Amino acid sequence: MQTQAGFLKNNGAEIFFELAGDGPPLVLIHAGVADSRMWDGICEALAKKSRVLRYDLRGYGKSSLPGGPFAHHEDLHALLTHHGLQKPVLVGVSYGAKILIDFALTYPELCGGLVLVSPVVGGWSFSSEIHEFGSSEDEFLERGDIEGATELNLRFWLAGPKRSLDQLNVIVVEKAREMQKNAFRVQLASKEAVAQGIEPPATKRLAEIECPALIITGDQDVADIFAIAERLHRDISGSVLQPLKGVGHLLCMEQPEKFTALLKEFLRRVRER
């Protein structure tokens, strides 16, 4: 599989990307506890019939994080424009799904379809459980304790409320650990960066999304994700909600074969329209 890798400069940042395969365009956006390496077990299969773009969000992986305000969905727009990718199917996990929703509402004419995995959405009122997690994470990071913040994230997001880390595949856990540590290192070095979502927030505009949408959740995830997925399914006309058993927030890393099969079927339906 031939891969083109490089950096795109946009609004002060250098965004790392990889482009592989031939066919209709497909974009993969990682979760906020990961980077583009989370797609390592999936890209090769998808690139057989798609032109696959994956990239590191600002502050993740190899991408830089300069100070000041920025918008992730505008970085995505710059990447699509640079590579000439027209109406791609867009796949996003967790925070990546939030970015895609903002993008779809800002540039509806550029979206060929959405796959929202373990989704988060702008404007959502999170539970006390999520707020307590955020406060604990902040305490670790204020002390500069990247190890503690990383383990907290792995327990909360990767394992979820019903499992422990030792029940999961050790390779998945170690990869997630390295990706999260790296993100914290980059982000702590640039505390002046401010990510901006759309206004009004996406929760008030979901009915505007008209492209095909697939929403995927894992039954081992936190309760907020189920509630968000139900809201997206209710408000996005024609969307499909697909729950999976035995997997958590990073379900595409836990069961890449099952996830890839679901994605390929969605791509087939979208491309035959």
C-alpha cells in the first residue's frame, strides 16, 4: 500500500497527515484520547477501495499546537481543499465525531456521509460523572502528572465503568497509553491554544444534517455516550444507530474487523445512492 505522508500548514499549525489508496474519498478522525495511529489496524483494508486520509488533530500525534484560537473543523476543511477530496465519507470517534458534526453544519455541501463512533457533540450538558472525571484530570495535569492523567483516562474511557484495564487486550491498552501520553505532552507545552466550536452549538442544529449518517456505540461505554447517540439518531433524519456488544469507547481498536465490516457496508450503501 503506497502512502503519502506529510504536513499541511494551516492557521499557524503543522498538521500531520497520511493519504493512501485509490477510490472515493474517506476521512478518518481519531478520538481525543488517541491520535491517527488508532487507525493502524484498519487503514490498509479500507485503502483497497477508498482514498483514505487520516491525520493528527492539532496537539495530537505529530501535529503542532501553536497558541491562540483555532477550529478543528477548519483544519479539516483545509486538508480536504489541499488534497482535492470532494464529498468524502467522514468517520470520527468521540471528540472526532464532534468535529465532524461541526464540519457538516458549516460545510454541508462537502459531506458525503458521516460515521459517528462513540460520539460527543458540541453544546451537550454532560453528567456529574463526566464533570468529576474532568476535575480529576485537571488536578493531575496542574501538577504535571502526565502518568496519573493518562491512567485516569484509560480507566474511564478505554475500560469504561464495567471493566478493568487488565480485561482488555494488552496491545490495545499500551497503544492507547502511548497516544494519550504524547497528547498531554504536546498540550501542556501550549496552554494558550483554544479550540473553538460552532455557534450556536451543534445540539441546537442537528436537524440540519441531511447526509447519510451511521452512529455506532459500544455497550461498555459511559452512559453519556449512549444518551448522545440517541439524541443524534433522533434529530438526524434517516440516521442508523448501531450498538455493538462487548466493546467500549474505542471500539474500533478493540474489534477492528467488526468495525471495518460495518463501515464497508455503510460505504457501499452511500456510494450506490
